[in-house]
Amino acid sequence: MTRAQARLDRERRTLEAMIRLYCRDLHAGGKTLCQQCEALCCYADVRLQRCVFKLDKPTCAACPVHCYKPEMREQVRVVMRYAGPRMLLRHPVLAIWHLIDGRGEVPELPRRKHPEPGQS
């Protein structure tokens, strides 16, 4: 696994850990996520897989592209606001790496490849 792939996997694990922490504490969830939090986790995973930055992806807070639907973006914001401070106690390594990753430079937005005129 390359360093960039490891970073993307770490972001996926960090987000899932935040959602699990939020769900367990506020939705009385056990080992499994409630339906709403499971949907949010799946949605976030799909968004990570389809990120235009691919393996150079910045953290979502620093990203110039807002790829989440507004209602899902607000849900993630609520989850992070609750779980973020608690991550240092529950998942300190993921929390510290997330802070480090957030300090990195934001790459330029990749240009779209348009077919030349006359080609389809």
C-alpha cells in the first residue's frame, strides 16, 4: 500500500470511528450503527471513493470541492463537532493523524478532460 493509499484508508477509518462514537453515545447504539448513521457512513465512503483528488485528497474541511449533499454535509459537521474532541481519548492515533493531515497543502483541482472538437 502506498503512502497516499494509506492516508485515504486512514481518513475512511477516522470518519467511521467518529460516526461510531457519535452513534453509540447519542443514538444508544451498541456494536452496530443505527440506520441513519449507517447511511451516513456508506454515503461518506462513496464520496471518498469518488473524490476528484484521488490519492492526493486533502481533509474534507480543507477541500475546495464540496461533494456532499447539503443535508449530508450538515450531518457530518454535527458528527465531527461532537466526536472530534472525544477522538483524542478514544482514538488518539487517528485523531493526531487527522490533525496532521489537515495541515497539508491543498492540491489544485484536477482539470476535466474535454474531448477535442469532432471527437466523441
